Amino acid sequence: MNKKWIYYAGLTIVSIIWGANFGVSRSAMETFDPILFSFFRFGMAVPLFFLLLKIKEGNVGVPWKVALKLAVIGLVGVTGLEIAVMYSIKYTTLANASLLNVAPWPIFAALFAPFFVKEGFSKRLAVGGAAAIVGVTCIILGGAEGLNLSSEHMTGNLLAFGISIVGALYNLACMPLMKQYSPLRVSTWFIFFGALFMIPFTRGSWAKVDWSALQLGHYSAIAYNVILCTVVAFIVWNACMLKIGAARANFFRYVVPAAAVVAGVIFFDEGVTISQLVGAVFMAAGLVWISTEKKPQPALSRTILPEALTEQGRT
């Protein structure tokens, strides 16, 4: 029996977790500097990752050459992207940042995939992806802000668009490593390096926090970010992406803004427009169309790098 639906369900659940985090974390951002809050998210997740890795696989090490690769991935994919997202929001509208960050990401993942992995790009994926793009655009632009392409937002717009390119490359760079190692091991190490490189950017932020005023809501937001948004989400996302391919997996990022809209309704009584509802239908139809493909192309080449055959002690 084909169990690929489990992987699509996993991607959808992770995207919902990430989208709901917009509502969970919004109030916490009034107390914590965004970069400091990001450091809490990844830094506090590192011990949990290493503990899980030790329990599940018996050891936690990787060869130093692989560690260097994961250090670059962590620097770019965690430290760099997290900080870039914060500044893109600062220099442009939230709608612009969301659209230019989210919408092009799967497209670039599909375009760059042949340089990293062996993936097919079927007509079904193209049609479903196009429907999903239309849907997520309606969801984002259907909000109160809409799209603003004025020159004052150009820096933020370009930064948000660049995030989608770098993010796609970061996802694809993980794929060959996850073929040699487990998604858990790869996630553990690049998040470790990402948190490590983030430390210098938190200077000056610690003293600004009124630690005595922290309430249960702040601790709950941190716990949600550490356990669900990072530990659970990264392991599940990477494992599912490995099974179905980066191009297909990344289209499910379009669930994130839809979940964020729902979170806004639940936490902040924000409204939902007709355009957003129509967009949700298009997006859902596109993702269902992608996920029901009977014979998706293999996510990775069957050829394994020679070093993978000699490094038996890694798992």
C-alpha cells in the first residue's frame, strides 16, 4: 500500500504549526527582540536534538568535512535567513514580505533541484503548483495591507525575494546529506551551528528584557517555538521532504500564510475576506492535485556518494 499520503500530511501539519506561530509569537515580540527570540527558539532546541539523536542512533558525531558543510548550511539557512526575515519585515509591508518570501520559494526549489538531486517535474506538479501560487497570492493580498511596490519598500522587497532564492538553495543543500545521514542528524547539526552563529547578533538584547515581568504566555510561546516549531517541525519536514522531493514538499509552504490567517482570526479577531477564502480553495485544490500523483519521480538519485559507503559509524 502506498503510504505517501503520510508524508504530505506531515508537511501540511508542519506548515500549520509554522503558520499558527505568527499568532502565538506576536505578543512575545513585544517583550523580546526578534533576533533574541529566534535565538531562544533554536538555541534551546539544540540540547533536545542531541538528546534525541543519542537515544535514537547511539552517537551524535559527524565527520569534520560534513560538519563544515552543515556549518555553512546553518549559517545561511538558520542564522542568515532568520535575520533576513526580520529585516525584510522591517523595510517593507508584512504582505509584501510574505508574498515575495513564500510564493517564489517552491519555484526556485524546482528550478535549482537538478543541481542537487534527481527529481522529475511533471505536468501535474506544474498545474497544481500554479493553482497553489494563485491561491497563496489571493490569501496574502486579500488582507488589509495588499501589495505595495513603492520605492520606499524596495529594499525590503528585494530582501524578501532574495530569501526565497537562498531558502530554496538551503533546502536543496540538505537533500544529499540526508541521503547519507538521517534527517535527525542533519537537522541537529545545522541547527546547532545556526544557533551558535546567532549569538553575536543578540548582544545588547538581553539587558532590554524585563525578566521579572515574564508571564506564562511568554514561556508558552517559547516552548511552542522550541518543541513544535523547531524540534518536531524540522525533523518531520526534512524526513517528508526526503521521501517526496524538495520541489513537491516546498509547495506545501503555501499552507503557512493560510494558517497564519486562521491564527489571526483565533487570537486577534481579525477578519477573513472573500479573496482569502477563494485563495484557500485554489491553494487546497493545487496541493491535493500534487499529492494525488500516482507515480511521482524519485526524489534522489540512486547513486550514493562513495564516502557514504565508508563512513559506517555515522548512524
